[in-house]
Amino acid sequence: MNSLTIALDVMGGDKGPHITINAAILAINKEPRLHLFLCGDKSIITKYLLEHHIREHPQLTIIPTTETVAMDEKPSSALRNKRDSSMRKALDLVEQGKAQACVSAGNTGALFAMAYCVLKTLPGVERPALISALPTHKENKNVFMLDLGANVFCEANILYQFGLMGSVIAEQVDGITKPRVALLNMGEEDIKGSDHIKLAATKLSANKYINYVGFIEGNDIFTNKTDVIVCDGFVGNVALKTCEGVAQLVYRKLDRFLSEHFFARIIGKMLAPALKKLFKSMNPDQYNGASLIGLRGIVVKSHGNASAKAFEAAIFEAIKEVEQQVPEKITIALEQGLIEETHTE
Amino acid sequence: MNSLTIALDVMGGDKGPHITINAAILAINKEPRLHLFLCGDKSIITKYLLEHHIREHPQLTIIPTTETVAMDEKPSSALRNKRDSSMRKALDLVEQGKAQACVSAGNTGALFAMAYCVLKTLPGVERPALISALPTHKENKNVFMLDLGANVFCEANILYQFGLMGSVIAEQVDGITKPRVALLNMGEEDIKGSDHIKLAATKLSANKYINYVGFIEGNDIFTNKTDVIVCDGFVGNVALKTCEGVAQLVYRKLDRFLSEHFFARIIGKMLAPALKKLFKSMNPDQYNGASLIGLRGIVVKSHGNASAKAFEAAIFEAIKEVEQQVPEKITIALEQGLIEETHTE
């Protein structure tokens, strides 16, 4: 009997089934408790499984769908018109309690809109957020950042809820006691930033349940000054993508330098694995996926052009959240957080 | 006879006169046409000059002031109460036509508020913007980004004006014909982002004077897809500081790796100058300063904790803008841009 059931949006992502089916097979071979629902075009899925000499497998169930959400499709159109899409079916399975989590590499906006509509938010949560872990100066220590692009703009109250949810994730997923929570701002001083950020700061610091440590700037994202960084989706998305951009730039410049000098070329080969690991960690959503939190169900978003290894990592991220019962723990924290808020008001 | 007169806010910055006076002496020694007004506490300036065995110098004039704007002072308070500050005096000299430009490493918000109030904006410009050049994958090719933090939030019309001003800077400062102008967004598709960004896109693409190329994401800041990147000050500030943060993180991780391995340690020494240059370029406002454009005068902002070398670079940035008559050229472009707009409407 399998104890972990996860629904995959097989058709999602830039490369679709070729990648997702490969990842599914890698995952079931590693985790015997895992059962995967493969949502997508039955003939395509069957074809790819046959390439791996699989006709039937006790850990795999095909859920046939007739539609696919395009990567550039408008979220509202996907929500209205793609009720028989692989993305929608995967979310439906979570909503019906048949799957414990859903993993998709599809259109982020559409996934967000569908998940919001199908699964609904947890009590006390107005908007779900996209969260991921970024590396810090300290070895093996991450910092969680949210929202990474699910919501364009966030009012103070939404940022406050993100602070609470981020705190739970840091505590539950990385085992940090009393996680430090900071707001990303354009200066550390209290007078800096927009009114809604100042109001969010007031709300976060008033709540004793949250270990709010103040504003931080972009250059302190990685310095381990905090465990959780809260910002709106526009800013979070730009910051995350900028990280990827800088990492790529530095990697290319280093690579050019290392290939131009004879001795450096030798060292370049020595350096390669360490460099690769470092630059991979600068690109977290491409590697481990990002999670959509605040919903009545677990949804992990893999990068649009994820490799099979990266999509597999996203499946294991989903498994981790199932085992740690993330949504349940967010609900408890929010209840406590809200009680705390009522007390302090 | 000197043909370049620049006013320095000697008291500004984390390290104050120690750094700024050193930079001033470096600059006059390199550029015989340069005359500097040293605005600040006369006894302190005299003391530092004496350390360099300077009693009087034909290229230096002390402008005594009695007040200093603190680094964490509220802009509104600085504007109201610090009329005899070194920052204010330096700007006054530009306004009076006695200096052609002003350089400060002081409180950015206060400098912005004072410059806005003392110098006023150019005709057709509603808000000045902070602009700087970032490196790209292409050797010796920069990309100009604005606003880097002068304005928290910018409406569509302000972003549109930034696009026009950025285009002029790229053309005049780096000699790029028909500079490509892009808006920083959380996706490349037309449907992405907030309403004011979409409106700014419509305005920019309607103006034939601007070579508008669409939205870009954070990971494309450095890929030479564009010559000018436009965003609001909050987003620009976060992106710029995130660059610094990533560069620091990569530098530290590389440094640790290079010191841990014997052969790598040797190569590390070889790599050091190239690495330093690269990571310096990832930190442009710390190195060359950023310019406040859209004003009736030239104002260059050096980083708060700039070194003497960096403050000197900011002085030379100011000289460059004086020689290229940047404000005059922005005025002409805006007139043309506005005419174009009237035609297309």
C-alpha cells in the first residue's frame, strides 16, 4: 500500500511529457511508497512509458485529459476554458482528496489562478504565495523568500500573512526555532519604503508569535541576517530572476577567464563541480521548484524549462511537504497568529 | 582658467571628509582644468588639507558650512532644517550657476529631496531618476538602469519619461545609436505585470522617437537584450542591491573554495585581479556613482561607504556629464519626444 500519492501535470512545462515522465520514473524507482497520477494525453504518456518498457506499473496511474494549458495562455482563459486540462485534473485530484499534492512545470499564472479557485485558501489566508529557499553565506543554511511572483502587488495585510506563513515554513521545513522574519525594502531605516510596507512592519512587530527583525535590503538577502524574507510578487520575482541573471553573468565571465589561461584551465576543471553546485543553488526554482503556500493542499511549481532531475526534485519537495503536513501547520500558526493579533490590538 | 567647476558635499557619506578630501586631491592632480568647491566645516577641511601639506590651492575653494545632513535623517527634515548644510550649499552653487555639477555621498533621500527642490526638474520631467550603468555578457558593453531608488513608486507617465531620459543617456554617454529601451517586468508576455507597467509599455511603443523593445525579466538585465532598463525606484533599488548581494555571495564562496585547495590557491592569486574587476562592476553605484537625471543641473550620487577611489570616479562621472551637456540633451529629447507623442495621439 502506497502512503504517498502525488498528481503530476504531465503536459506542463516547456518540454512537457518527455521531461515529466522521465522524472516520474526516476522518482518511483527511488521511493517505493510513492504513487503517481500521470495527468495528460493518454496516447502520449503511453508512448513515453513504452520507451522505458513500461506497459503498466503498480506505482503509476494514467489520468487521461484532452486539453493542455499553453505556457503563454492568459490565466483567466485557462481557468474558464481548460477544465479538462492536465493541470486542472491534477489540482482536482488534490481537492478530491485522491492525491496529497500536485506538481506542475506549467504556466505559473494559470497554475496560481486554478489552484486558488479549485483548492481555495486556508482560513485566514487571503492570497497564496510562491515561496522558495535561497542560499546564504553560511554553509547549508537557506533563507526562505516569498512571494516570488504569484501576486503582482500586495497590501500590508497580505504581506503580514506571508510573514506568518513563511515563519511556519522555515520552522517546519528547515527546523529553525523562532525564525527571523524580515521585510524586503529599499532601505533599512524605518522611514524608507512605501506606506503598505511600513504598515506591514507595524503589524508584524506587534505580533509576538512572529520574530520580526525589521527591514532588509537586497544586498542582505544572502547574508543570513534573516530566515524569512517577505515582499510582494513583483519585487520577489525581479529579485529572484536578477539572482539567476547575476549568477549566469559571473559564471560566463569566470568561464571565459578560466578558458583563456592555461593554468586556469586546469583549475577550471577542478573548480567546475563546486561552481556548478553554487550556481545551481542561485537558481532555486529551476532546481528544487517553488511551493504555492496558503492553499488547502500542496502545490509545487517546477521551473518551466526544468530538467528531469529538477522536476524529480520538485516531486521530492512535494513529498517533504506532505510528510511535514505543511498546510495543517500553517493553519495552526495562523490561528495562533490571529489570536495573538487580537490580544495585542 | 579652469573650465570645469564642481561642488563637493565634503561632509556626506559614512566616512565624510577623510574620504572626500582624499578624492578631491586625487581628482585635481589628474585633471588640471578642474576646480572644486569644497562645501563643509572649514576647520575640518583645513585640517585634512594640511595633512596633505595643502594650505591653499588654485584648484580648490572652501565653502564653509555649519550643518551636516545625517545619513539617517528624514529627507523632509533635512530639506526644512539644513539650509546651511554642505549638501545644500553644493546644490545651491549649481543652481546659482557657480558650479556645473555637484557630487555627494550623503543621504540619498535627502539629496533627492533637496536637488528636486533647489534645482527643479527639466521642462517635461515630473520626477528625477537615479541612473547607473551595469555590466553585460558582452565585453565593455553596459546597460543603463533607472530608477534605482529616487522614487518609491512610479506611475505610467513617469516610467515613460524615464524611458526617454534613459534613451538620451545611453545615446550621449555611451554613444549608442537608437538605444533599445525595455521595461523590467515579472514576465515577457504582454499580459504580465501591473496596469501602470502595461500603460507605460503602450506609451513607449507609441512614440517613434524611442526604440522600445518590450518587457524583460530580471535574468535578462545583463544579457545585452537592451540598452536601457526602466523600472520604479523600489524595484530598481532591490534589483541593484540584489546584484551586489549575489556578487558578494559568489565571491565569498569562490574565495573559500580557492583557499581550501592548494592548486586553487595559486590560481586564486592569478584570478584575483580579474575577479575583483568583475565584482566591482557588479556594484556600480559603489564604484562609479549613480546620476540623478531630469534636473536642471548635474548631480552625481556616490555610494554612502564609497572609498576615495570610488568618490573620485564619481567626480569624473560628473565631469563627463558636464562635457556631454547631459541636461541640455535630455531637454531636447524630451521636446522631440513630446512632439512625437502629440503626433501619435
